[in-house]
Amino acid sequence: MSITGKIEVQDKDILGALGAFFKRVLETDDINAILVPQHLSMKNMVMPTLVTDPEQLNGVDPLAPAFPMNAAKIVSRLTRKQMGSKIAVVLRPCEIRAFVELVKLKQGQMDEVMLIGMDCLGAFQNKDYLQYVDRHGDKSTERFYQDVLDGKQADIEGATLASACMSCENPVPTNADILIGLFGVEIADYLLVQSQSKRGTNLLNQMHMTEIPEPASRQDAITAIVAQRIACRDEMFVRTRAATDSLEKMTAYLANCVNCYNCRVACPVCYCKECVFVTDVFNHDPSQYLRWANRKGVIKMPTDTLFFHLTRLAHMSTACVGCGQCSNACPNGIPVMELFRTISQSTQRAFEYEAGKSIQQEPPLSVFYEDEFPEVVGINS
Amino acid sequence: MRYLYYPGCSLEGTAIEYNLSTRCIMHMAGVELVEIDDWTCCGASAAEATSDLLSLALPARNLAIAEKMEDVDEILVPCSACYLNLKKVEEKTRGDQRMMNTLNTILAEENLRLQGRAVVRHLLDVIANDLGAQKILSLVKHSLRGLIIAPYYGCQCLRPYTVFDDPEVPQSMEPIIEATGAKAHHWDMGATCCGASHMNTRMDVGIELVAHILEGAKGADAIVTVCPMCQMNLEAHQRKISHWRHAELDITILYLPQLLGLAFGISEEELGLNLNLSASDAFLEKIQKAA
Amino acid sequence: MKTATNLDVYYEAVSASDKLAPIQEMIRACMQCGTCTGSCPNAFAMDYTPRQLWRLVLLGQKDEIFRSKTFSLCSDCYLCTLRCPRGLHLTEAMDALKQIAAGENRAEYKYSILFNKNFMQSVRRHGRVKEMEFMTNYFTAVKNPLVPFRFASLGIKLIAKGKVSVSWLPKARFPLEKIFQKVNELETPP
Amino acid sequence: MARKIGKALVVGAGIAGIRAALDLAESGYGVILIDKSPHIGGILSQLDYQFPTDHCGMCKMLPLVDRDASSQYCLRKGLFHENIDITLSTELVSIKGEPGQFQVMLKEHPNWVTSDLCTGCGECVDACPIEVPDEFNSGLGTRKAIYLPIPHAIPNPYVIDYTVCTRCGACEEMCPTGAIKIPEKARGDFRILVVDDELIVRDSLKEWLAEEGFAVDMAASGQEAIEQLSQQTYQLMLLDLKMPEMDGVEVLQKTIDEFPDLDVVMMTAYATVETAVEAMKIGALDYLVKPFDPETLIPMVKRLYQERAASEGRQIEVGAVVLCGGTAFFDPASGKNTFGYGIFPNVVTHLEFERLLSGTGPYHGQLVRLGDGQALQKIAWIQCVGSRDLQLEADYCSNICCMAAIKQALVAKQKARGNLDTTIFYMDMRTFGKSFERYRQQAEAKHGVRLKRARIHTVDRHAACGDLILRGVDLAGQSSEERFDMVVLTVGQRPIGGANDLSELAGIELNSLGFAQTEAFSLTRSSRSGIELGGSFTGLKDISDSVVQASAAALNASRILHAAGGSLALKSSSFIPSTDVLREVPRILVIVCTCGVRLPAAVDTQKVIEQLTADPLVDGVDFVEQTCTAAGWEHLEKRVAESKPNRILIGSCLPYVYKRKIKDLGQRIGLNPSLIDVVDLASEYQKHVLEKEPKEFITQNVTSKLEMGIARLKWIEPSAPPDIPVIQRALVIGGGVAGMTAALAIADHGFQVDLVEQNDRLGGNLNWLERTLDGHQPTELLQQTRTSVEKHPQIQVHTQTRVVRSTGEVGHFQTTITDAQNTEQTLDHAVTILATGGREAATSAYGYGTSPVIVTQKELEEKLSNQPLDATQLHSIAMIQCVDSREEPRNYCSRVCCANALKHALHLKEINPDIQIYILYRDMMTYGFDESYYTRARKANVIFIQYQFTEKPQVMANQESVRVTVIDSIINRPIQIEADLLVLATGIIPNLPTQLAETFGASVDEDGFFQEADSKWRPVDSLKEGVFACGLAHSPRNIAESITTAEAAAQRTLRILGHERLSAGKVVANVHHSLCSLCERCIDACPYRARSIDMDQDRVLVNPAMCQGCGSCAAICPNGASVLEGFLEQQMLEMIDAAIG
């Protein structure tokens, strides 16, 4: 049974209300720690912090337009094995979805975490955020959410939402235990809180939340924002497909890649302990480079850049949740997210799979079904 | 070649022309026919429907007489119904001493005894296999080129004993027809049933069956038969059938030996063609013009 | 559930003395494949198809069988016998049913029985069949004024062609009285 | 260690023969596998799709452990196993001796094409002027006298059909490799004696035969003939039957013993054919009916001549023989041919239809009307053509046709993408096998295959449009006429031609129908000890049953071999100690076969050398003329001896030809054979030459192929394949007849067996079964088997014992059992057989339980044997079949109930012929030879009433009697039966708790029976290696069939028990633990359940014996933590690089 309640907001201090709420969560018997984004100092990025002392929740800011890393990786670290305690984690929808993927890949477990998902307003690219926070100081978060809730996406005080966020059709978390809602809510008065699982309901019950009905305006607000994002996304798909529909174009698209592998490091679902691209497999014989060059007259250095991205697409595109950390991490401005999302769209549809959607759905390619892809397998033709 | 000859009742009555023409062409072919003394009715289909034993005893009598007669064992029978009844005795007594004894008990009443020597042959069998198309060809004086003839076999010379032809898709008549210069009509009605005595007892059913056959013969100039019952059924009710079916189904029906006789140049009178109920003038004219 | 009372068929065990027994014996191996029905040229006119008839025979439904016209419509073409995958002598079984019907003088088969009876009488008397005599007797016997009418035109045609001698008696006569009697004697159980 | 290896002969290389041969070979025996045709695979080589999966899967029969001993690719293409010698075009001549020591004479038809030299280029075919119907496509196309027997075989050398070859020599001239050598044995050496009193006959025969080049003499009388025979050696005598003084038969009698090598053919008039047939019994080979023309005579004489000229005898010694004689099929053109087969082009047999469906068929799998080429829209199947037909003396069911027709309808529908109407006309739909019933229901409900219960007698053709017209009658009695584009005749089985000869020369009995007779309670034992029967020789069967029976035959053959001292070989390591080259830098010698002048003509060899030697690891590039010849190979060896490379690459054709040569070479020079590789250059460059590609292109292509080979060799790490130790003991769970049989079979091979039974006595269902339909005595069988088990020193029987748990894998399981006193005991064993049995299902249908006169079949059997039931006092019995069966949730046929009903009915009729017995059935599942009992029961006046599933019988019972009301399908009216007893056939349910199956890593199917690894190809194996099942736990079966599954399961265990260590294949997967993120996707992806996670060490483990090297794990692993030995990533990348270069 889902419970809908409200977090009272005093003096329009939303972050304060959230801080208080998280504090109450941490004070319940069930929860021993909480992972939540906080400012350590106002000049800094907002980073995930693991808090056990309720008094250390002063800088809570999950609404800041900062998204320095996908915290699913952190949650995975915390839950890879039995921890012995229960923690609550405050995540964006894309982080939850990434975590679901990682759980399926046995890189984490759900048992000991309480997922608290926030309606996501999006975020800036890292460098944009730093400039923004520079300009607006401790009012930056407030200005940001007001602007976004007013319907702005681009040109928010001179900055623009990350492209991944602009084309994200999942601004509302699914698979969370507890959801904190902003869309369609009079946030000056209260924030919506809603349980999405039995565990969440239990927790909210312990916290004795004031129950309210979901405001009628919420679904409309969500529909509107999703429609806007889908339109943006589809336009991005068209653009990206046009830019990558041949090997030559793809090569050009990725020409700036320097094999720094930052995108891979930033990717929440790239879970290998050691990437094949740093093993001996790609440690070619010196003579090999010359042979390649000989064959064509000229080769781009470093080599294997296209191969690297194709390999990652092959391995990860079915698990891609579209968080955009790859683009965020690229030092040379390659629109990696656009490429991954565009390809993922096709691969996930091919397997009737949606990354992060459900913990039950088996990841593609685990099982060979004799009757799937007859046109590829060549059976029954 | 010599055969004992069993004409059967019909060939003395409604099928006189079958008898005439058979004797004619056999004579032409140098075949001697020795009519069985004092032959009697084979029982037709009526005996079967009355008594099993009687239906065997009646033909057995004729076989027993035949066995007494000449040194030849083969009995030529033109009528398919007679043929089957006589044949049945031959088949059923073969290897069945009890049956033989029972029949002989009956035949003893007329001081006859069946030994099981007699071999019953259908006229078509003799024409197709003993004479053969080659022999027929040699006798043809008046080629029937230009004519299309539908071979109709009926049932009882083919079934249930498969002696000389395929019982479902018979073919023995085709080479003979083609030997006369005529063309065989290709149809699949050659071995279907004409309704036998239905014409007498259930005319509605009989007509249905005959109508199918006549319809199938469209395109042929004539149908040839080898059985008086078939001949009668096919020729006697053509007007009525045409009327019922709202179609022109009239066609000349001939006995096979009549057709052969025409090709051998024998006169229509000798072949009893005037006795046919359905030999149309147009057909006879076409015969004259043929060649 | 249907109760026993409103059933229109009631099955009784067939005793060996039943007249159907020898026919049942003939067709026991029947497995109801329906080849007979599919082959029968007269099936269209039958009330029971041959397959159904054999089923009724196996189930001993004597009354049902002799209410049916099926066997009287058998024209002895032997197709079913030829084709039966069990090698059953079905035409003979049909004849056997005709014989029972004739023996019992069943009114349902008046025409066929009279036809055959008159035919056999003609044979018994003369040894060979005289068509004129036998047809006249048949027409008289059926007592249906319409039946001879149907054949009138044909009869006239035949007479005109000289095929049916107007004389009633055949030229040669070989009465088969002795044989008929002996057969009768053998067939009558002591 | 002393190695005594027994040898077995397997006759017939169809599916059964292959299974038996592989089973014996895997156990370590030597096997000689022969087939009279020039290819393996038997009839299955013509069938592309098998039900219920609708595709092939033959490769699943290949060895799973010690895989490298055999080929590991499509089994339809070829089979190579180091313990199997295959000789094709070879027939059995005689079997002499005793079990364990047979002297077998074989007759080989040597091929005039040297298979090692034939590259399959096909130029000979173009040259050949002779065209004959192609039997591979069931006569739907034509082939030449020199031809490929099947298009997909490897090796696939051309063969010459010497019965039609005119020896014109055209092919010999065309052959670029000189592979064809037509023997020049002059026909003049073949002397023929013509004996006839008629001069005209003698003269014309002499003229015809002399013209063909034979030496002909004449004799005018029998006396003269005998004189001539004594003066001169003749090979053939053409002998007139009817001659004055001494007739043909007399001459034959006088000469046949004195001249055993003389073939005699009788010449007879039509009238005396019977005498000629008699003469054949005395010893004449054949007869000719006079008058005959040269078209009849010459081919016959040629055939006799060729057989003599072409055949070579070979004697072998074997311990046991498995005879898989195969089957023939009814020819619908024979006899009445009411279907117009051979007359109407679109009337085909189901075998021909298989070829029409096949991509390698005459129409490349396009479903078109023959003749006008239009797409097929309506196809009808007619079942039981030549089966269940007393007129054709075929009082049997051919077993497989129902499923074959459904499968064909489904495959055809699939090919036509739904635009196809399919109708199957049938009598009883015999879906008696595992999963068949559901398959049938799906075909009808989901795919729209129409099934009509009607026997069609005749096919007519519409004269104008060629449509085929079927007239039939439906259940309601309605005659109908329907048109079809094509009619498929599902033709029934017939004994093979020459079955009598085979039975005579093998000394085995045939049954009255001409199929091989098996002993009581066995499907494999012939009447002669030491000769086991397999495959459709004992009656047509589907793949599954064939494979089970073949394994059982192998088992029984193995028993003979073992008893005769040819114990299972304990395999010593075949790994050759060789120079350790691991630490050396690769030095690769490249040798390229020029194939005479063909390669240099097509390729710039200098450029090849230049490009290859640019790689510093290439030691040298050399061209050799024809490596396939002895001289060429010698040259190669010399070159190797000179440069002493540590890796060798041979570029030639047909890599498999070199398999043995490479092994020998490696042994001689101390180089691991896996460091010598062969790449196929020829097939590709020859194609390019034909397509007139430019020389540079072909040169590049050849270079690139060689570079790929070099890349592969560079990275090869020669290491011994892993192996695992084997605890040579077996555990059999379940002490019914299947369990006991399996235990005995294993114990008889000298291995210890623990037999666990939960009841207090052995025997299972045999404890109540009194009789069988075919009149054998189960009680005697039980007595014998139980005694043997209990007395066997190698069998430990544990009664009143249950399995508690089990861990481990093939080679070493540890299973804990507990007895009545709750004492636990742990058994170590290598293999497990689940023989937990099954029982009659309980029911509450049809008023069961409400009246003592309603009983089950089992209860009836018990009542009859204990005799509380006096059958003489009964008047009427009704039996209802398919109670709760063939409908959800028990949607399967229990296979034995119809036979059981017949058994009871016939037994009761025997005791009391006056009892009226009514059997109410849906489809009588009297498959195979049981059909005759169905006929017998009908003849015994048992009344069979077919009821519809939708209108089940109604039962009203009191304590004394029961009234059954059923709608008879034929007359479509209710029939009422008053009965003293109602017997319900409730079917079989398995006794295989899911938990027990899962304890051993096996699983159960949706009906609770054992889930096979593959229902067709691995029917008694579980997916987890080392676990097998048999008996009723596997599937419903009668006693003999259950025993056969037990023997098969036992045989499957012997493959494992026979080794002290189980060797895996060289290509197995491995885990680089340092890279592994433990996502476990590889565990999910492994289709062989070879992977598990070690919780203690946090590691993914691979069982090398279970791993089949398929590479699924390596493919799914994102970072190469999962690797496949022999397919390293670097190696693959370099090869790809070379390929695209």
C-alpha cells in the first residue's frame, strides 16, 4: 500500500525541509546511515556524503544543478557485499536506474538500501555549474529550481541544462522505495513524499507522515515535462543518427578521442574491474602500427579509438540509462551521451529491454532463445 | 483360337446386337466360338440379393456343362454381370473344397459335376490381351480417324477381381480404340458405376449416376461399352436425362465389338447397329466420312 | 447430463443366433475409416452412409438397419470392396443384408425385392430370363400404376427394335426347378 | 597397463548406427562402421527439420567429454572419431563364429574416385553424359553417373555409380587432380554362357552381349552346358527353364554346388514364372521373363558384371555386431495407385516433400507447385498410405508418420509465412511420444493446421487447372470434395529390400512382416547372441527412440565384448611428449601446395613470399607440388627437417584430410600437432578463378588467408587439455525394472553400483504386472532380474532408503542416503541414474470411487491375477481410455494404456468369449506392430467406440453395475452400455520429485517427467553431464521400452566410468580471476551448466569436463575475464586483421 504524505516547508526553505526529513529518516531504527548529496563548502561541487550523525546533515542539497558523478557507483561499492547495516540513499532517477542495472550484474544488492528518489530537475555540465555557483553563491540552488519549475531548460541565468537532462524522459523516479515529489506541487508550502515499495511504506509509517492525496496538478505537470523532454530527445536522435550513419561519419564524430577512457570511468554501468582496453590485448607490437600505416598510408593516432567506443557500445548500450556522465567527463567535448543514447534506443528496443526499468527483467544475451532474431541467427529462413 | 461361349440372357434379348457384333468380329479375327450347350441364366444381380448359395449354384451349372464340352477350358463371356457371376464361382471354389462340394451336391441334381478347370474370360480381356491391338490394327479396313471414342468399362469386368486391367484406372480399351484409328476420349468416368438396376427400382438415383457419365463424355463422338446393363442404362434414358439436366446429353452408345466391326468394314446391319437405341445418324455419317 | 430415459438408441448385446451375426463376423475388423462411404457412388442418395451402416451392424441395431434404404441402394459396383483397407467383403455384406430383407419380405424394399423375386421366378421357370415376361410380372406386382408408365416409352422402343419378343415364352426352356429346390433345401436349417 | 580393446562392427551408418558407434567408441572400443551407401547419415541426411523443435540438432550426439577424439562440427556433414573406422559403399557378406569372436566378411565397392585427391571442383560432372534420377532428392531431380551422394558431406568426394556408368572416361580426362581412375578390366574377361534350346534366342543374346564387349558362349541343351562349364570358367550363365531332356532347374541343381562362383540367371516364359522363383530358392540369382529385349537384359548383366568386377572382399574380426539395417518405404505407385502417384506431378511422398522443404532440395526450399512453379497455397497430407492396410498386408502402424506430417505442415506454414493452408487427413492421430500431444494441439490451435479424421482413397486431378481433388467423408458422414495444390502421401514403412538375405547371412530371425525380430523384453537383442539390432530395422521409429535403442544396442554389444575379455580400455594419455616450444619465439614455416600448376597460374607466388616473409616470425615460405601425394608429403617433411620450425602452416585444400598425417608428422619431429595447421586455400581461389577475378585480387586473397593462419599459429599455446579424476562407481536411484537393468548393465562391466530403492523390495511396477500384450511373462522377468541383482557382487542394494542430498559433478558426486533407521551414509560416485519410476495416476473422473465396479486398469490386472474377479461370470465390460489424459494439466499420452486395454480385452475374451467388451477411445495409440492386436481385438468382437474430447462418456453406477452413455462419433448418437465393470485408463504419472532431480542438477518437465538435455538427440541425458534417467521417471513406456532406456542410460554412464580420468577438449573456457567482476553473466549464459560460483573463494569455476567450448561465456564477458583456450583475444584480433587486410 503506497502512502502519500507531505514534508512541510517553513519559510520557503526547501533544502532545510529536506535536511530535516533526511534527519528523521536517519533517526528511525531501520536506518543506520544515509547517503545524500551535500555541499561541503559553498564553493564546491555537491558530492555524495555518507552520514551517520544526524547533526552532519547541514549541507544537504539534492536539488543543486550539480551532477559530478553518478552515485549508483557509490551505492554499488557500499552494497557489493553484506554491510551488516541499513542505509538510505538519496538518488536521482537515472542513478536509481543505473543501480538497478548494477544489481542485476551482481555488483550490488538491494537488501540493505532504502532508495529515496527525487523528482529530477536536471543539472548542468560540471564546468557550467562551477560558473553558475560562482555567480549566484548560496542562492544558486534556489534560483535554479525556481527557474526550472517555471519551465526553463536552456538559458537559465546564462547556463544550459546538460544535454542528457534535457532529453531525459524519466524525470520521476521509478523503483525507489520513497519518492520525493516536486512536479505539480506547491513547493513553497510542502514537498510530496510517497512510498513506492512495501519497505518505503513501512518506513514512512514509522515516521508518522501527514497523509495527503496526491495533488491533481502533479500528473499534468509530469506529462508536460516528459513531453517536452521526449521532443528534445527525439530531435537529438535525428541529429545524432545523421552525424553517425556511416563508418566515416562515426570516425569523424569520435575524432577528438584521445583514449583517456574518462567516459568509461564515469559510466555507472561500466562495471569491469579492469577494462579490456587497458589489458595486453591492445598492447600492440610496435611493428603492427607500421603495418597498419603501410596498408593505408595514414592512420590516426592513437589507434583503437573507434574500436573502444564500439566495444563499449556493444557491452553497455543495453544497460545505458542515459545519465550523461560520459559527456560530462570528456575532456574534448565529444557528445558521447548522444551516441550512446541513440544506439541504446535501438539495442534496447531490439531486446524489448529497458535499462533500469525492472529488477526482474533479465539482461539481454544471458539466454539464447532459439526463436529470437531469426533474421540474424539464420534459423527458419 | 477357340473359346467356349456364354452369351447370357441379355444377349438373346435387349443386347442382341452385342451378340451379333461379337460373333462377327471374332469370326473376322479367326476366333472360333463354341456356345455352351443348354446354358442358363447366371443369376444376374437378383440371385445375389436373394440367396448366396443360389447366386453361386446358377453360374456353377454353366461352368460344369462347359467343362464337359471341349478340350478348351476358357469361356468367353461378353456380359460383365454374367462374367462376374461365373468368375466368382471360379474364384470361390479355388482352394475351397467345401464350397466345391456344396455346389456339386446341388449340381448332382442335374447330374453335373464341377471340377474347377474352367477359366472365365471377359470379352474385353480376350480382345485386349489375346488378340491385342496389333491384331486389331491388321484387321482394320476402314479407319475411324477423326472420331473420338470414350471407353466405358463399368464395374463388374474390373471389380472385385482384378484380372486383366487396373480396377480404378482401366486402360485396356484405349490401345484397341486407337488401333481403329479413332482417338480415345480422356476422362475419369470409365470405371464408374452406371447404377445397374437402379434404373428399374430407383430411377432418380440411376439417372444421377448416368447423367455424370454422359456429361463426362462431352467432346466424344460415342461411348463404347462392354456390358448390356451399362449399354441399356447409358442409352435408354438419354432424352429424359437431357431434359432433367437442361443439357444436350445425347450421345451414341456402342458396344465395343460394334465399333471394331465398323472399323473392320462390316456392315451396319450385320453389327445390329439398327438395334441400338442411340446410334445417331450424325454419328453414322461421321463414320462413313472417317478415314 | 443426459439421462438414460431420453435416449433414442438403446444398445442390446447381440446374440450369436441373430441374423446379423454372420454379417458382423464379415466386418468385424472395420475401423470406421470411411473409405467405403467416400467411394460409394450411391452414398448421396443414402440415408445412412455405408460407414454408418456398418457401425449400426456392429452395434447390432437391427431395426435401424432395416429401416434404412442404404443397402438396397448398393449397385454392386465393388468399389468399397476393392478399396477397404481392412480387405472386408463389403459388397457381399450388402448383398447379405439384401438377402435378409428379401427373406423377411420387408415392405420397405418392396421394389427391389419384387424386382429380384420376379426375375428369379423367370429364371426358375425358364432357365433364361424373358425380359417381357419378367417386367410385366414386376409391374403387376409393384401395384403402382406409375412405375410401368415410366418405362412405357422404353418398352415400346425395345419392342419396335424387336429386342423384346412380344411372345412371352423363350425359344429354349431349361427349367432350373431342381437346382432351386436343392438350394432351398440346403439353406433351410434342419 | 595392459590394454585389451574389443572391437565391434556397426552395420548401417544412419542415426542409430552413428549413435551406437559413437557410444562404443567413447567407451574406448574400436568400431568399424559400414554402410552400403556412399554416405553416412542414412535417411536423416535428407531430412532438414525434425519435430518437435522443427530443426536439426544431430551434432548434439557428438562426444561431450574427450571431445577432441572426434570431429566437432555438423554431424550431418561428417563424422571422424579416432576409434571409428568408417567404410562406405560396403556390405555385409557373412558373419561366422561366436559372440566375442566373430569373423565377418565385408564386401567393399571401391570407389573409382580417390577421395583424398578429389577437391570437389565438379568438373567431372559437367563432362559426364549420363543422367539418372537423383535418389537424394527422392527422384525429384536428376544427377549424373558421377555425383555427390549428398551435397553437404565432409569430405565430399564425388562417387561413380558404376551401375549406370558407361566408362566413357570423360570424367577421367577432365579431373584436374587425377583423382578418377576407371579400372580397365575388360569385359572380355567376363564369360557368359547362354543355354537355350531355341537357336533364335541364343543368337540374339550372343549378338546383344557381344556388342557390349562380353565374352559369350552358347549351349543348346543342359547336357552341353554342363560339359562347357567343366572346360571353361564362366562368371554368368543365362539358363532357359524349359528345355527338352534336361530342364533348367535340373541344370541348376547339377551345377550350383560344383561352381559356387557362377552366377545363374533363369530365362522363363510368363507361364513358368513360379518355377523360376523356385529356381531362385535353389540358388539362381534372378530371372528374366521372355520375351525380353536388350533394354532389360543388358543392364542386368552389366550390374552383375560390375558387382563382380567392383567388389573386394575383406575379412575382419569383431567381438560383437550392431545391425542397423534401416527401413524402406511403401511405394505408392505399386499396386492400385489410386493417388495418382507418379502420374500427377503434385502428388508426392512425405520423403519427397522433405526434399521440397529443404534448402538443398531441387527447388531450394521454395514451396512451389511442380510443373507450373506457382506458390503452393493448399497442401493435403494423406496418412497411413501403405500402413494399417490389410489389403497391402500391412497390419501395422509406421509410428512416425503422424508427427512427421504435423511437422511438415508446420515447417511448410512457416516457410510460406502463413500463406498456406494445410490439412492432414488421418485415422488416429498417434501422438504417443513425449510432448507430441501438445505439439499436435499447438499445431491445430496456434498455427491453424487442419486435422481431419478421414481416410482418403483417391486423388483426382482437375483436367483444366491441375488442382488435385480429394473426396472424403467427414465424421458426420458428409462427403466433401476439396481441391489442393499438392498432396503429400505419408508412406508407411516396409522391410528393406534384401531383408531376407541379411537375416540369412547374419543368422537372425525376422518377424512375420519382414522386420528384424527382437527377443522378449528387449528392443535390441536379435535371435543370435552377439548381434544387436538398432534403428528402423526393427520397425520405423523416431529419432529419440532410435537413439535410445542404439545406445541400448551398444550397451549389449559392449557386454559381449566385455565378457569376451575385451574390457573397457583405460585410456592412456594420447598427448605426445614433445619439445617445449612455449618459451621459444615462434618460427613459422609456411608450405603452400600448388596443386600442380593451378596455384601459380592464379597467383603471383613471388608476391606471396614477399608479403609473408615481411613478418619476422615467418621462417620461410615454400611451394610444394601436391602435398596430398606421397611425393609431395615427402618433400614437405624434408623441408621441415631442414629448417626445424616450431610451427608449421600448410596451405592446401580439405584440412581434415591432413588430420592423421599431421599427427604422425608431429610425433616424428617431436612437435605438438596443434602447432601444425592447415588452411584451405583451394576452395576459395578456385572459385575466384572461375569468376575470373584479377590475379592481384586472388593473390591478396591467398596471402590474407595464409596471414590468418600465421596469426592463429603465433598465439597457440600448446598445453595438455585439462582432465578430471573419475570415481569409478555409479549410483542408481530406483529399484524397478529400469533401475535394476541399469545397475546390472553397469555392474556387468566390472564397476561398483549402489542401487537405492525406497520400498522394501525391488521390482516396482513389475510386482503387479501379470502379462503383456505380446504374451510375455513379466513375473519371470522380475524373478530373474531381481535374483541377478541381489546376487551380483558389484551391486549394493539399499532398500527402504532415500537420497538426502547430493553435491558434486560428473566424475565425483557425493550423495548422502538414509535408511529406515535414519542412518546416513555418503556415497562417492561418478555418475547418477534416476530410475525413480512412475505409477498409475489416481482419478476421480467417471465416478471412480463411488462404486466397486469402477476400477482402473491396474486394479483390473490385479483382480484378474489374484482372481477375486471371475471373468466367466461377466457379461459386459466397458473401458474408457484417456481418463484425465491428453488434456491439461496432464496433457500427454501415456503410451501404454491402449495396449493395456487390448491386452485385458483379449485376455478376457480368451477366458470368456461371450463377454461384451466396449473400448471407448479418442485415438487408439496402438503404434507399431501393436496395431495387429488392435485388429485382432476387433476381430474378436471387441467393440471400439470413438468419443470426442468435447463429449466425454457419461457414467451412472450403482454397487453392482454401471451404465455408460457415449456418443458414437460415426452415427453421432448416444449409445448406452450396461456393464458389469468399468475400467478406466488413467495413465502414468512420474515418481520424480522436482527436489530430487534438482539435487543432482537435473530438472523435470512440465508434466514432472525427467527433462532431457535434448528430447531427440540426447534422450536419456540431463543437461548436467553425469546425470541420466530411464524408465517411467523419464517417460511413459512399456516394459521393453523402459528396459531399453535403462540400457541406454547405462551405456551413457559407461563412457564416463570407463576412464580413470576424464579428458576435456582442448578448447575449454577458463576464468582470469583477476579480471573477473563476478557479474555471473557467464553462469547464466553457459548452456551446459558447466559454471558455478565458489562462494568461499568468490570465484567463478568451470568444470572442464562439462564445458563444451561453445564460447558463450567469452562472448558475454565484457572484459575478457572469461576466455576460451585456443581463441585468445589477441589471436582473434590479429586474424581478423589479416582477414580484412
